[in-house]
Amino acid sequence: MGSEKHVRLVTSAATPFASILELTLVPRPLGFEFLSTLLAKKTTNALNPANRFMSRLLIQRGASGTQEIVLKPGANRLGRNEENDLPINDPTVSGFHCEIDFEHDTVVVKDLGSTNGTFINSVPIRQAILEPGQTLRLGSVELFFPPDAQTTTTLPSPRPAGARVRLAKAGMDQPPPQQQSAPPVAEEPPLAPPLRGPDDCRNHSGIPATLICQQCGVLFCKSCVKTIHAGNRDVHSCLLCAGICVNLAQHRKAVAKETATFGNLLPTAFKYPLQQDGPVILLCGTILFAFLDFARLILLKVIAFLGLFLGLSFLIPMVLTFVMSAGYLFAYMQNIITATSNGNDNPPGWPQISGFWDDVVVPCLRYSTTLAVLVGPGIVMLPVSTPLGVTLLLLGLFCVPMAFLTVSLADSIAGLNPLLIFSSISKVPGPYLIACALLLVIIGLGTFCESFFRLAPIFIVPAVVGKFVSLYGLTVEMRILGLLYYTNKEKLSWFG
């Protein structure tokens, strides 16, 4: 048996039969019965399939009953669009409403910029952890996360050590223990609490906070949050409200950007094409479009030399070069506008061509249709009435930037609705006039560079330099149009 610990308690020194209470603490050993019970419980819990982690959501469908959806490991996208992992057919749910990340026994909900918002227990969230027993609401659709959605195995705690009490009488000649008084200790004056700075951790004054909760807005250091390893990244959860904590510096930068005006962000558009891989993207585009322009020029000269009848076989390749140039360029312009309107600060790469029709021909048709609808009436009316034709031509050119913006964000020719274009211009007249003026400057600069470098002895130099300047200018202009929408979403209110 293990060693025993003794504690003696003397009642009185003057009493002839002074009694001593002797307390002996004996640790109780873990017997074979306890070990076998513990092992059996652990084995049973491990083999029980009900204890394996499973996450499911219950959708209340009223009279039609309850619908159950099971989350797969990884990302689960929910929304009204059929391309989602879990489509929900409800008018209050956005096309791509939210994303539920199910990794390492943790369910993280992230709103995807939905119109009617994402809520956990009626609290609006942008990104938060969904706990069992909570209700997730998308628009007016409620999804309940039942408490039995996850089951974990718990081990019984060891039993506390037992105690045995033994009473013994003290001998007559046994002197009572002498009580020694402790020497007085000088009291030190209390330290003044450190002053809390505006960026200090909530629980540690003087320690700068590095995280902020997106839900309750409290500042923390990394030791004051719950860190969950989800795949190759760490998710920090607030211990007060279970919201997601993000980097404080990045959060403040994002908030400053969301509250910035068009005038504040306008200067950043000129360095936008040169950020990260921007120079490489511009160089590759310059080489590609210069080659296509050169091939189209050669084919045009061959057709002119052979005549239309003999050169008819070269007409189709020349049309293909135009379709590839116009379609691929407009697809790139549309990507810049879409990325900027979503808040991205880095230029996108050139579009991937997975299908010639969808990725090249359709953008070319959108580009050609936009110009034909806006500029065509003025050109047609020039021979009939010069003043009317010039007026219509200038009006159409004035609407070209807004038409590019509406068609790109609508991803359809339906964006050419004249009521939408003119009403949008009237809502943001100042920023739109700036965008139009810069477009004229960019077109003029590209034309000047191409004309100036025609004096070079190598004829390919003007084409390459002019094309590079034109691509840089178009990238800046599309960035400006994206910023115009990004900073005026509420005024334009195109998508509800």
C-alpha cells in the first residue's frame, strides 16, 4: 500500500486526558473493477456509430413538414441558384446566399453578400461559428442546427482519494505543540493598474490587440480567443459571442475601404494595373493583341491584292482574328469591373478559354452589340441630317462607359436598357463625368503614342507601344467604372 499522511489535532494542554485527532489519508487504488469498467466504456463509445460526428440542418417547411439537409466535409454553398451545393428555392434567399465550411468538427457560416442577410439566433453575421442548438436564418428561411448533430466521447473522471479517520489518546507526558507567531511583514503599497490603450486587449491592459470580433467588435490578443485549426488555416472564435475574430489591421483597412468615397479611391486606379502580376499581364496581352492586329493587317492586304472574289478564302481568318481580339479583350474588361465591384484590390488574370463560343464569341457579340446600339443611330442619321446625326453620335458615345458597366455586371445584353443607363447616370453625375473625361484622355494618349512611334525605323515598335498604353488605359478605365459602382451601390440599387 502507499504511504500514509498523518495530521494531529490537540484539544487542550491543561486537560489530563488530552485527546489527539489523528487523520490518516490513504489513497484508494484503482482496482481491476474500475479499470475494466473504464476500458469497456471507452471501447463502447468508440464503436458506437451514433458518436461519430455528423452535422445536419433542419429546414422548417410549415405544413409540408421538416426537410433535413446533411453537410458534407468542406465548403457547402447555399442559395437559390441551382449551381449551389444545397439549393434553397425561396424568393427571400439570394442566388448565392452563404457558405457553410464544415471542417474538423466545426461549422463556420460565411455570408456571400446576400440581399436579405444571414442571421444566427436573429443576430446578423458576416462570418461566425454555428453551435448546436442555434438557428441559422437565410432571408426568411430558418435552418435549425439540432443539439444532437454532433456527439463527442467523454471519459469518466477518476474517483477522488478516500479518507480514513482514526482517534487516539495522547500521552500524559506529551507536551502540546508550541505555536510560533509569524514575524510581521511590511505591506507593500498596491501597484497602480496599467492604463488601457484604445487598441489594447480587452483582458490584458498594455498588450496590443491583434484580433477583433466581427460580431461584437471586442478587441483581443491571440491568447484570449479560441483557435480552431480548420484545414490549412486557423479560425479564431470569440469566447463572448462565438463570432469569428479577424486580423485587426486588415479589418480596419477593409472598413476604411468600405466607407471611402469615389474621390478617395480614384488615385489608386492608376497604380492598379501595376500591382502584383499586373505588369506581366499587360505584357502578355500586348504581345497577343499586337500579333492578332498584325495578322489581321496582313490578311487585309492579301484580300486587297487578290480582290474580293479571289481573296474570299482569306476573309474568314480575318473575321476570326477580329472576334478573338474583341471578344477576349471585352471578357478581360468585364473581369476587371466584376472584381472591382466585389472589393478586390488586385487585377485579375486573363480569362481562361474553356469554350470558344462562351468565352470568346459571346463577349464579342456583347461588345459589338453595345457599340452598334449606342453609336449606330448617329452614324445612320449623319447622311440624313448632320446636326441630328452628330447629336445622336455624341449622346451614344457619352453613354458607352455606363453601358459597359451595366452589361458587365448584368452579364447580359439586358444591361443595355436605356432607362437603366440614363437613370444611373443621373444618380451619379459627378463620378460619371470624371470617368468619361478620363476615357477621352486615355484614348487620346494611346492614339498619340501610336502615331509618335510610327517614326521609329522598326515598324513593329509603334504597334507594341501603342497597344501597351491602350491596355494600361483600358485597365484603369474599367477599374474606375468598378469603383464607381462599388462606392455608389446604394444609390444605383441595381440588384435590390
